[in-house]
Amino acid sequence: MNPLPAFKRRFAHGIHPDELTEQTVHLPIQRVPFVNQYILPLGQHLGAPAKSIVKVGERVQRGQLIAEPGAFVSTALHSPVTGWVRAIEPRRYPGEKLQAVIEIEADPYATQRLEPKASINWSSLSQDEFVKHVQQAGIVGMGGAAFPSHVKYVLPDGLHIKHLVINGAECEPYLTNDHRLMLERPDTVLQGVEMVRQKLGAEQATIGVEMNKADAIDILQKQVKHQQYQHIDIIPLRVKYPQGAEKMLIQSIFGVEVPTGQLPRDIGVTVNNVGTIVAIADYFETGMPLIERIVTVSGPGVEHPANLIVPLGTPVREVLRFCGGLKQTTREVIMGGPMMGTPIASLDVPILKGSSGILAFTAAQTSKPKEYPCIHCGRCVEACPHFLNPSRLARLAKVSEYEEMAEYYAMDCVECGACTFSCPSGIPIVQLIKVGKMEIRKAKVVAASK
């Protein structure tokens, strides 16, 4: 399985929303100042929540382990600052459900510098040791899914990874943090790719980058000519949404479809985000666990858009204050991208491991279109990259026919929002499907408990 020729690199269906990256695409990454309070939910990744190992009143150091993985599909959590643990209790943010958080008050007199640590000789580690290091570093998928990264590196007997694919597509409008990362730290990107490629035993690594990031493609192609990167390819991709979805990325690069119900590893591929790869490289080089991430702050409702390095747990309110605050015309703030992100009810919501963006929108972007009956035009079907029938799934969700939804492969939906974007009747298709999927999952849990 080799990358396709350039003229064949595509996936079927999808959409072409406006890119809207001009506010931040040319802005270098900068660091926000430390603030007084940090809120760290124990469940800010997919899988089991982490388990706190600190006590209220305890002093912690920046980078110190404060919560251990709660299961194999779970990951560790570290303090983003030096300070004191002020609370460990259930709170309602960042989601609508109560979940345990650790609140840390920063020491205003601390330097907040990480204690220097020797680099870790990753090449001498066994596969199991490497996996454990990644889990203990708290590293997750940085593209927004927040899936614990180490899980992808554990393979069932008989499976072998031939290709490591790095997602540099960043196809959601407004977001530019991955783009800036590839521009400003190309060596670290390639070092992380080669590290993971070798530990997985992959024959080749491929970085897929959309052509609207020509400067990133150019700098990576220049760097990859070095001898140590001979097993890494840089593949330019046509601009289309949702190319960042791992199955779409694989199809674009190799022309191979991941069968329904299977994972990329079942066809010999592992996919990682650019930010994830850099976090892994940083951890093994400096010993720094995942305690901060790059966030794009953009949208017509923010005074000064930026690409920022933000410590985890920083309240969104403080990030926006650094960016000059919100304009009076702002009506909604979204965490993530405009297609798959989540509106937040409070600016006290903290930055999480999966928070790729903070977008502020005015009434012009947030006004809900009047909903009309479905006219059966088929535009949502044409947009769906998984060849589902979104309108049918939405209708079934409306009448609570969740079992039938499952029969029509509702769980294959990646919730990209292309269907809602394409609907001329203003039907919130993906939102209805999300509700249906939640009910299907609940039914499975109930059935398993009987």
C-alpha cells in the first residue's frame, strides 16, 4: 500500500466551507501569562477518568503527577503550575454532567519553570515501556478527540503497522494551531514522527497536509531531505472537509477504505495528529508531560485573534482577556472548531487537552435558520463522507427509533456536521444524530448490565 499519485488523492463526498483562517494564519505562536486559578477535570480524555493522588492543601510543582490513569483506556494528569491544591470536588463544567476536578491555585512567587530533566532514551525502550511512558505523560489526540494516544500503540496479536500517518490537514475553518506548529517547529514534528514510526515498526510514515498550507508543505519537504528522515513522506492534499477524519485521510492518501466497524490498525495504519506527535517528542526530549497546548483564538467576536500556548486548566475567560476580551456584539463562544466544536455556557470553562480553539461569534454567524420540512434533495447524502443517509437518521432520531438508527449504521457517523452545513431546510441533522447515538450507547450499557 503506497501513496496515490497526486491527481488521484481524494475522498468521495465532503464539503468546502470557507477557510476563514486569515485572522491568525500569519500570527506566530505566543505564550499566555500564568493566571491565579486552574481547573483540571479528571475526565478530559476519552475512556475512564484519571484518579487523583493529591490532597487538598498539598503543594504541587509544575509538571508533577496529580492523577493516575484510571484504566488502560485512560491517561495521567499533571499540574500545569506550581501552587497549592485548593479543591477536589465534582463540578458541572466543562460538560453538562458533574465530574470531579482538581482546582489549583498558582503560587504568585514561583518562577513556573519546569525542573530540568534528562532526555529519555526512547530507542532503548521496549514497546511496552514506550507505551507506558506515553500513558504516564498524559498524551492524547490533540486534534480534538482526546483519545489516549498510547492505546493506538498496543496491537493485538497478528496485527502489524506498515504505515504511520500524521494528520496535518487541519480542515476546520478558523483553526491554525497545527499549521503554525508545522511552520515553527518542523524539526520537532519530524523527530516525533520518526520516533513513533520506529517504535511501531512501521515501514513508512506519511504526513498529509492540505495545499492551503503551502508554506508548511515547503518547509517540511526541505527538512525531510535529511538522511534520518528517509522513511517520511510529505503528501500535499486537496482542500476538503472533513479530510482530518482519520478514515478520510487514509482514503485520500492511499485510496483504501477502512471497512465499517473496523479501525485503521486493522488495515495496517496508525493515525496521529501533528500536535500529538510534537507532545510525544517534547516529553522524551525534555521530560515535559502534557501540561499545555496550542489554542487558536479567533472569530469576529474577539478583539485580538491569536495562536497561543495555554496551560491546561486555564479558564477561557482569562485566555480571552489576554486577547483583549470579547466585542459587545459577541453572542456565542465555541470551544473547538465551528463544525465539530461545542458552545460553552460559561467563560469559566477550562482549557482541556482536546481544546484546539476558542471561537467567538456574533449574531451574524449564530442566528439559527428557520427550519423547514425536508425536501428530500439529497444534499446531505452527497455531503456525507461515510455514505450514510443523514436525513433518514435524523428523522428516526426525532421519533426515537434508535434501534432502527443503529441498523442504518448511525454509529459510523463521525459527527462532522457536513450534513447540517449542506441542508437547505435548516434542519439540525447532526445534532439529532448525536442525540440518537447517545441513546443507542445507553441502550447497550443497559443491555450489558442485565
